[in-house]
Amino acid sequence: MIEFFSSLSPLVQTIVATLFTWGMTALGAALVFTTKNVNQKLMDGMLGFAGGVMIAASFWSLLSPLFQWLKVDQYQPGYLLLLVSC
């Protein structure tokens, strides 16, 4: 499957990946129309999961590169950025 996908042109890969992402988002959003009432415990769990995903995304895309940058350059004023970002 990966060999087939990598053999496609970059434009077709982009279109296929975009349509796949759109389809999965639409499928998840369509679940709203299947129920009228949602259990409060389920809602709390989903909200907690979404919060955890956002915290992980903020760490791995923002704070982790900052830690690497501070370690490599030994730039002392950069620690101010670390304090501000937390």
C-alpha cells in the first residue's frame, strides 16, 4: 500500500491525503447526528482526551524545539522564552 501511494505524483498524493483527512473529520462530525443525548461521563472523557491531545501538541511542536534550541546554542536570554512559554 505504501509503495503504491509513494509511486503517485505529489499532486495526487496531496489530493488523496486531503480527501482522506476530510472524510475522517466528516465521519467523526457525523456522530453528532446519531444521538440526541450524550452521557455526561462520556462527554467528560472526550473533553479530557481533547485537552490531553492539545497539551501534547503544544509540547511536541513548541516546547520541545525550544529545549533543543536552548541546549545547542547555550543562549542565556533564551531561558526567558522558556519562562514566558510556561
